[in-house]
Amino acid sequence: MIEKHANMSGMLAPDDLQVLQKIFDIICEKRHIAKNSIEAKREARILLDIYMAGIRSESQLLGMLV
């Protein structure tokens, strides 16, 4: 899921994608969101936007989105 949005927004390294996928999975689990739902797509977009804005700390990202 997160890779589709990442590819639309620019280049990310494999390590970046791993971090984003991990956080996305946690968000979906904690918020009981199906990973293929519209809400999950929205959360993926928000996560990617925040990450691309320069916030790269897993704890900061989780704190903002969970």
C-alpha cells in the first residue's frame, strides 16, 4: 500500500519504504483499519506527506498518527 503512494511522490530508498511500511502497519493495527480501505489510503498519504516534509523519526511519526 505505502509503496504505491511513495512512487507517486518521488524517489525513496528501500530503507525509507521499510520504515514507512512498518509505521503504516502499526497505524492500521492500532486503529483497526483494513489495509486496503479508503481510510488506510488516506492514512498512507498523510504518513508519506509528513515523512517527505522531513519528519523521519519513527516515534514522532507514530506520535502524530496513532
